[in-house]
Amino acid sequence: MTAPERSRDLIQSLERGVAVMKAFSARGVPMTISEIAAEIGLSRPVVRRILLTLEHLGYARQTRGVWTLTPRVLELSSGYFVRGSLGEISRPFLEPLAEQLGETCAVTVLDGTEVIHVALVEFRRVLPEPMRVGAPLPVHATAFGKVLLAGLAPDELEAYLAHAPFEAYTDVTPTDASALRSLIDQARRDHYYIAKEELFPGTLAIAVPITAQGEIIGALGSTSSMYRSSVERLREETLPVLQRTAADIAGSYEAANRHRMSGAPWYPNGRLRA
């Protein structure tokens, strides 16, 4: 399907409505119509109509001219976290893992140029903002991202590298396709990746693939700081624990999804979005 054909199939009003809802996630605070309009580049009248529609549906509310989303928006994500999904299966494994390691642990999947948290237990916050399920991080600047990119087919990887936004978050963030490709090759060879200050100064992160039927369906990782840990400690102490847990998650995922794996083509979580 060509780009013009795709454009004809899109519903612009729905696209704009989603953009308004995502604006709240980006800012994390109540917003006025003017602030939302500036955030997403739409006119104030358009944003006002969208918010009034969301209010009518119960997904937004206003108080003295300031808008927030309501808890009802959580029902929009319930279709993803069904029984047998990677997020639901991973969640029981993360709490004991975080307690054992004493660090924040998460499971992520690939979504375009971002990795999305589908399960998370925050322990000793390292990043400036609290993390949450559904929160995105940039693929190229994270340990999760390297591991997930290592599982892509060659044509999918080339498509990502051709359009990746190589924003520099620190002095050591990979900022071109050649540098990132080298790190992806390393992650593929080692079956894990350790990121040192690639996203935020003073942080360390390690991630391993969650592999089912030969496909990387997600990444399991732990985030720490250089004050509490080191690359050597992550490799020697944390890595074996993550690998065992990733194998347990993969086994539970396969057991819960046998109906998907017999006969029909299987498309796991974490594929590159077209």
C-alpha cells in the first residue's frame, strides 16, 4: 500500500484525538486548551472540540479551565493486557526479581522508535521521572532497545536505521546508524547489553532478550546507578539472574499461547511497527 493510499484510509479526527490524549502523557500535569494546542500543533478550536468529545465520553474532565484525563482511559489499554499477553505473564516475575536485585526491573517491547514498558516494578528510582507501564523510552539510547533491535529481521532493522531519530541524550549516546549497528551486533553476539550513561548521566542498565520459539518477544532489564553498581557487577551478578528469569517468562508465555503456535503463523509482541 502506497503512502497516498494509506493517507486516504486514515481518520484524521481520530488521529487528532489520540494526539490530544498523548499530550497529557508527555506533560504529566493538568493542561489548558492553549497548552495542549501548543504541545501538539493544533488550533485551539480543534483541541476544544476534541476535549469536549472526550468529556462527553467520560475520558476527560475540566476544572476551572484546566483539563485532565479520567481513570476511564485505563479501559483503553485493557485490550492489550489480556490473559496470555507478555505484560500479564511477566508481572508476577518482576516483584521478586526487583527485591532480589534491589533495583527497578521491567519488561519492554518494541514499538516503532520507542521501547514500551509492559510490566514494571520501580525500586530505588534512578531516572528523573517515575516510570510506569506504557511509558516509552528511545530505542537507540537504551539497553532494552539494543536487545530488541538485535531480534529484528535484516529488512526490519534496515528500515529502523533509515528513519531512526538519533537524538543525543548524553555524550555517549549512539547518534548514527553505523555506531548503533555496531552495538546491536554486540547485543546479538552476547545475548545481553549493558548501557552506561547512554540515556541519563550516572545510570547503568542491563537487558536480556525474552525468547520464545526462536523469536525475541520482549526484553527484560534492570536499571541502576553508577553509585550502587558497576558494569562488572551487572555482568557477573545481575546477568545470570535476569537470564534465568527471562527463560521462566518465556516458558510461561509459550505455555499460555500454545494455540497461537500450532499451525498458523505466530506474530509475537515486540515486532517493529510498520
